[in-house]
Amino acid sequence: MSATLGSQQQSIESLIRMAQEDLARSSLNSAEKILEQAVLVNNQAPEVFHLLGNVYTKKGKFKKAALAFERTLHLDPFHTEAAIALSSLYNDMGKYKEGAQVFSKTKKRLEKLQPGFDPRINKQLSQKHAELGTFYMRYERFREAYHEFAKALNLEPESLQYNLQMAKCLFKTGEREGALTLLRKAIEKHPRSAELKIQLGICYHTQKRFAEAQREWMEAQSLDPENKMAAMYLSMLEGDPTIEQTRDY
């Protein structure tokens, strides 16, 4: 009996390797056939269904892909890659609630299983929070978006983009002083970011603090001479007699 199980395990591992090689070559039909054969050998191997989900996704068979990822998680609830793939797939299919639920459940399981800091897992989780934040922004739900980007930043504290998105959300909700404070702190950490300086300039401009807006945009242009946004905003100020020129800043 043990010899049979050992032979079966060896066969599964061999089939998985073959399917992975086909996937790397984008030989999807061959990979699909190999993995379907693997299911017949052992229908309790989570990685087989995970790979099948990837194949189906690449072939546009989204419903079958979702079923394969669901089967993966049924067999291995801690399979991070399958959870993230399923969550993204649900979002692509317009099933945002289901996508958020899968992501939330996986995060809670991982927190129990792996306390402490794991950069790889934290990066994956932060990306999902940012993805949810982007969806909230799309529907102009800026407060919810802000909180998702804040969670993402907590997982990846060095991220420039999450700071930028949080500031945009505060700006959209009318909390402009909060946006200014956040941007100034972010610039202290990322002093060579033209993007942050452009956004700070926008905040100043809406408060009619034109000289400060011009200063930030000029610094952004100095950091990134090819930045079209900085050039556009500066050209917007040219020739306006109400704006104090700040060429000496």
C-alpha cells in the first residue's frame, strides 16, 4: 500500500513539473491535458488545481478557473497564491464582494498561521488592499478607499504610491489640510519624488497659495525635466498677473 502511495506521489510531482514547464512556454493545451491527467491520478493535490486555475485563466475560461482555485483553497486553505488569484478573478468578473471576502478570509488565516513580518506575504496583501482602494475610488467612495490604502501602507511602509493615493482621497473628501500634512511627511521620506511634489502643488493651488504651488511644480520639473504634468501646471500659471513669480525659490 505504501509503495503504491509513494509511486502515486512521485507521479503527481512529475506531472506538476511537466505542466509548469508547459505553462512557462505558454503551451496551454498541453499543460491542461497533463493537469487533467494529474486529477485522475490524485484529486486531493491542491497544486494541481492551482495550476489548472492558472491555465483556465490564461485561456479565458474564467468560471472553470474560479472553480479550480476554489478547489485549491478547499484542499489547502492557506494557499496564498490561489486565494489572491481567486480574489483578482472575482474582481475581474465583477464579483467585488466575493473577491473581498476571499481576500479577508485568507488574511485572517495567515495572521493566525504566520504571526510577525513576512515581506513576501505583506506585499501580496498590500497589493490587494490597494486594489480594493482603487475600486472604491472608481465609485467615488473616497473614505473607504483611504482606509484601504492606509492598510496597504501599513503593510508596505516605504510605498510612495500608497501615500499619494491616500492624499488624493483626503483631497477629494475636502480634508485638504490633512492631505497637505500627509504629503509633506511623505516628501520627507521621498524627497526626490516629482509625483508627490506635483500633488502637493495641486493642494496649494486649490487654496490659492499660488507661489507655493509654483515652487513645488518647479521643483518637480527640476527632479524630472520630462514630466509633462509639471510642465502643464507651470504653463497654467504663466502670464497670470495675480500670481507672484517664484523663480528664486
